[in-house]
Amino acid sequence: MDNLKKLKIFIVDDEILYLNIFEQYIRNLGYTNITTFQDGVECINNLNENPDVVFLDYNMEPLTGYEILKKIKRHNPNIYVVMISGQNEIKPAIDSLKYGAFDYIEKGIHEAQKIDSVFDRIHSVNDALERSKPGFLKTLFQFL
């Protein structure tokens, strides 16, 4: 679990209140490597920092969260992107997941528990990926 706490996390939201709320939720879970951005362009311009997880607001300008999601996935498809939105409509959630979002969280409805759940699932996925990687010796013996 300590490796999980070392994840590099971006939070992107044009509403400073939600930016601070989500940052505090995540810090309360023990994560410290957090960078916040008030617009998607800033986030895109900093993708060279190689975040592991991006919490991304759906409704922003000048680029929407959906547009930013597509740019993040083109940059690195392995980044876990979690869309956050104040909308309770199903279409944004479906579109986000269809284009590579790991999850979708609706603002104002059990956010802290949902964020904790997202990190539990990221931890599970990372563990499964680690277990599925062939070890060095196994790889070496395949060539002998």
C-alpha cells in the first residue's frame, strides 16, 4: 500500500472550492504528491511530469474535461483518469468511460467514499499488472 501512496496525482477543476475539497479528501487518504490546476490547458502543459492519476472536472473552459481526457490518453493511455462532474446525467459518464476514463464521480454525492474506492481499485489493477509481468529469469529462460 505504501507504493500506492507515492502515486503522482493531478486534480483539475476550474471551481477552486471543489479543487480544494478534492485535494483535502485525497490528502486525508495519505497521498502527498498532488498537483492542482484550475484549467485543462495547464494540466496538458504539465503532462511531462507523468501523473499516475488525474481527477478531471467535466465542465471547464476553454477545453472541456472530455477534450482534455482525449489529449491525456493520447499522451499516455496508462494514466488513470477519473472524471468528476456536477451533472447527474448518464451521457457524460458513458462518454467519459467510452474514451478511456477509469471512473466517473458525481460531485456532492459521497465523494470521499468514491475517491477511496477509486484508489482501492487502482491498487488492485496495479497489483494484477505486477503479478502478470514475467520475471527476469522467466523471460531469460524463454530465450534459452
